[in-house]
Amino acid sequence: MTNFTLPPPFAAHSVATGLFIGGQWRAAKNAIEVFNPSNGQLLTSVADGDESDAGAAVDAAALAGPGWAATAPRQRAEILRKCHELMVAQQDWLAALISLENGKTLADAKAEILYAAEFFRWYSEEAVRVLGEVTLAPGGANRILVEYQPIGVSLLITPWNFPAAMATRKLAPALAAGCSVILKPASETPLTALAIAQIMQDAGVPAGVVNVLTSHHAGVVAKKILHDPRVRKLSFTGSTAVGRALLHEAADQVISSSMELGGNAPFIVCGDADLNAALDGAMLAKMRNGGEACTSANRFYVERNLYKPFTDGMVARMAALKLGEGSDPATTLGPMINAKAVEKITELVEDAVAKGAKLLLGGTMLNRPGTYYPATVIADVPDNARLLKEEIFGPVVALQAFDSDAQVIARANDTEYGLTAYLFTGDLKRGLRISEKLEVGMVGLNRGLVSDPAAPFGGVKQSGLGREGSHHGLMEFTECKYVAVSW
């Protein structure tokens, strides 16, 4: 097994490239090649785990689980606090690592590291607050005692777009609750998860409590793990299609499942909104991570009296973005994750234009190394365009005008997804009224950012099951036990 050493100025830092099982780094029979989307160059190779490795990971987690569950909540909390401190102290090279394997800008990568570290701090505080209940039964014959116990061995599957934050958003509450885990990161961005595993080991997480299984055969290893009766929890972030398949696998053992799936977020700008504030919020909601986020604004609905100035403002702001390698500090728009992503965005844009939409900016693939797509703005997008129905996952703004609240609410809810919505208005009463009618799990009201470790993150409809973050995220990793007792 070898290590991946970062290029200057972070050459003093390296990341192990093996499987992390039972507190040990181990090799695998095969390897996964990891590429830099900014230039298409090979970064390194990491271990490609198989079914036998998956079984070993479950063995390690099952062995370590009882001891971790019995560890005092305060002790678990102090270890999580140490994880937070180490991540913050190492934020610069961790951000550089994310930028290398994911392509996102250094600014976005640094913001992600700090956001990811915050989950460790938040759940270090929540670990000591898994409170039970004691009540008198209505008939008076006995007490009702309720306690919350660790659910057990948990499989955590994370995506490539936020390789640090999606890992810690699952790892931190699972460990706070007293569970041992197997983390399966995306094969496009495995290095960040491996770096976090090392940090957690350095912080004092006992061997076997956290196991990292990198594998190019996600379906095979997930099936192996989910059919082991010792595994009691699945937490997945990714596409709705893959989420459905995992739910089928989890059903055989009736495994508790949390799903953070796809989105198709509407961004609504009412005619009474502050134009500059709405434009600021739009750029944040759309262009965070280059549009490669499940919470990314997908469909822009602007009230007709503000439609032209808002559209002009978006063209100006999108045109000002500097396309380039994520590791270049001057870059404000990095590459997409791979060529397949660029092809999908291209198809969506070409479909909209063919159906009558007006291309105002961008919209053409770039002939350069790396997997880039330019900042793009499309106005007057027709209802039947795929841009309004499918998750774009790229730097494309699709605009429509609307004439009434009822009309825009109907358009916003006309999707199978229900993760996030954004709404800008100068009338709070109007904003809250519309917010209540939007079929989503989260609303950014006069805000372009909704994510917060202290807030419940999750969607409705086919955007998922359960919540992450906040106290709700901790309770997802517990089982409720009721004891009828007399005294």
C-alpha cells in the first residue's frame, strides 16, 4: 500500500490509499484510479474493495460496536470535539485535496472543510443530550420509561460533490449516538474520506468504530453489507435512482434507512423583492460548488415586472465568473466532475434551445483539457424542456416569468422532487404564506443558503426519507425502547 502525497506547497501532507478496516490500513486486489477533473490527469490509485473486504468491515464494526456504545457520552463527545479541532487546524491542505480530486474552487473547498468540521463540533455537543422520558401511564398502573439506544452497525454511503461534508454529516451523529460505521465514499473522490479517517483515528476514535471501504463496485459491496443481519442502519446521499435501488436491498433485512436524494429546487423572485439581494442569493444558491449540489437552484421563476432586470443581472454576474482549474486561487468556476456530467448538461441545454428557449450566455462545450462547462443563462424556458424537469447539476440558469402567487406555487410543486426551494420577497407575510405551500423539506426565505449543522436537512416526495443535521440527525441513529415498570 502506498500514500498519495500532495503537490507543493502541501507536499508535507499525504493520504493513505488503502482500505481502513479495524483501525488498520490494508491493501486490496484491485485499484481505483483517481483523476483531477481540472486537467484530466491521473492523481493516484486507491484500493478497490470487494465482497470479502466488505465482510471484513462489517466484522470490525460489529466487534467494536458494543464497546463504543458503552463508552460514556462525554468521552464520545470529547473525541468528536478533537476531530473538529484537527480538521480546522488542517483546513488548508484538506481544501487543496478536495480541489484536486473534485475540481471545485479553493474557496468552495475551504468553505466545505469548515462546514464539515462543524458537524463534529455540533454532535460533540449533542452526544450528551440523548434524553429519555418517564411518564405515568394514563391508567395509573405503571410508569412508561423510554430510552434511546444506539441503532447499531451503520452503512454510510456518500457522494462525490461534497466529499468531506457528506461524510461528517453522517459520521458525527452516528458516533455521537454510539454506533460503529462503515463509510463507503464515492469512487471519484475517495481521498478526502481516507484523510478524514486518519484524522478520526488521530483524535482517538477506537479501532473498528470507523471503517472506510473504497470500492468501484458500489452495488456489490452494498448488497453484501445490507444482507448481513448485524447491520441495522443505512444512510445514503446520492441520486434518487440509486436510492430506490438501495431501499430494495435494505428491505430484505428491514434495515432502517435515511435517504438524502435528488432535488429540483425552484428559485422564486417576487416583484417586491430587493433586486440586488435576490441576485446575490441566486448566485449563492446556483453557483455554490459550480451548481453541482442537490440544493442548487434549478428553476428560476421571476415575477414579470422584475423579470428583465433580474435576467440582465444574472447574465452580467455569470459572465463575470472566471473559469479555470479549481486549485487556481483566481478561479471562481471550476470543472464538472467528469465528462459524463458535461454531456448531460449539454443535452439539457440543447433540448431547451431546440424547444424555443433563448440562450443568453454560454451554452457550448469547451475545447480544453479537463471537464468544463461554461456559465450559462437561458431565458423563456418552455414548460416541456428537460431543464425544468431534471436536476441540472451544473452552472446553468433556466428562467421563466410568472404572473401570480398561485401560478408560481403550482409550477414550483410540479416535480417529483421536494428538497429545497428559495424565495425572495419584501413582504414577510407573503413569503411565509408561499413557503407553507411549497412541497419541500427546506425553504431559503430571502437566503441563498439553507445548509446548517444545527438545522434539519432533508426533503419530501422523492427527495428522501429522514433528516440529517440538528438533533433530528442524531435520533436517526437510535432505537426507541419502551419499558413498562411499576414502583
